Amino acid sequence: MAIERANDVFTNSPRPVLMTEEGDEQQAAVGINTLIHMDDPQHRVVRAIGADWFRPKAMRALKVRVDQLAKRFVDQMVAAGPECDFVQEVAVNYPLYVIMSMLGLPEQDFPQMLKYTQEMFGNDDEEFQRGTTKEEQMAALLEMFAYFTAVTASRRETPTEDLASAIANATIDGEPLNDIETVSYYAIVAAAGHDTTSAVISGGMHALIDHPDQRQRLRENMDLMPLATEEMIRWVTPVKEFMRTAQEDTEVRGVGIAAGESVLLSYVSSNRDEDVFDEPFRFDVGREP
């Protein structure tokens, strides 16, 4: 009941993430409206576009591709010898190749998509940001939009079996998605999905290196991998926060929140919550639940 009540009181819009006022203005200027910005019933309908694509036939084909890519990157690590830059050579590229394969995009476009992703999510990092002016940094977002607008036109002219085609040809109440809606959908799949997965692969490997007892435990019992994967996600917490806005006066654990005020959902804190996890600051590949 408490969860249902929270869903009624708190909404994703108008402030789904914590960002600067300038960042808010840039997104508003472009008209970005992804799943993280939406509330039900719109969220439920739009989410179904992607969810419906993940049917058994698509998953069987995707597993073949994922296995091929996994072998490719493991083989590259073996060929590299005793050392490699695991983050850049494996953790960044492997999930990117998987997501781009889901979308049905050509491999020659993958490096450009990685550049867009890093510029979009790392625009506060001098290593990744494009220029120093607002106009220069906005250019990366606009180029990504232009790329996916062309993908939409191609898939509508010649539909295929990939996720990009499912997005491009989706309809809501009998009407196709507009350009901003389709591009927003691509962006959340391509950029957000890649950024979070690469962070978990990197951080998970780092955790195994830092905890040799857990690494050995996993090597001796690979059946623990599903639990270990969940523990890596908890340990790394690739999504740091979201925001929710109260639609009416309410209270959370004795703290009053007025209508229109926003609250921060801190996943970094919640994934170390002593009320939920036993010894939350211990990395445990067999943690359950």
C-alpha cells in the first residue's frame, strides 16, 4: 500500500534527474522526452514498445550474437597478453556492441555512437566534453538526434526485425511516434543502457580484483554468477540517483514535503542500507537476497 501511495504522490516529471539549471534548459530546448521523464499512463504505453520486442524469437537470436561478442572480447584479452586496459578495451566496447546489435546498426557506426554516448554522459569531464561553450556541447546531442532521425526514416521505408525498426514503426493510439519521441527512445536505449552496463562490468571486475577470496569462490562455483551479477550491480550502483516531485503535501519518515518540492532518490545510499542488507559494505558474490 505504501508503494502504491508513493506512486500516486510522486512523479518523474518535471525533474527526473538532478542537474544544473543550464542542463535543464538544454534538454528543454531540444525537447527530450525519454522514459525517465514520463509518468503513467504514458510511461506504460511507451515502455511497451521496447518490451514487446523482447520476445523469445528475438532473445534467441540476440543470445547467439551476445555469445559471439563475448568470445571475441575474451579472445582479444588473451591475445593482448598479461595486461590490457580492461575498461576501454572490454567494459566499454562489449555492451556497446550488444546494444548496437539489438538496434541493428552497422558496426562501422559503433565508434561514432560511443563518442556520442561519452559526450552526452561525460559532458562535465574534460576528456569527453565537446568544447567549452553551451553551443559546442549541444552539438553532440543534435548530431545524435540527426543520426537516429535518419535511422527512423530508413526503418520506416524498409522495416527489419531489429529493435530500431520496432521503435521507428511503433504507434500510439494509431499515430506513429514523432521525431523527438523516436529519437528520445533510441537515446535512452543506446546511451543510458550502455553507460550503466559498462560501469558494472568495470566496477565488477575491480571488486573481484580487490576481493580475491570472492573471486576464487566464484571461479570454483560458476553457478553463483547470477547472484554475483546482482551483487556487482549493488556494489557499483551505476545509476546514482533520480528525482521525484511531490504532487501534494506529504511526509516521508517524519519529514514534511510540500507539493511541488522534489526529493532525491539516492541509490548509492540505498544499496548500503543496513535495514535491507546484512553487512552492506561487504562484497559477497553469493549474497541472497
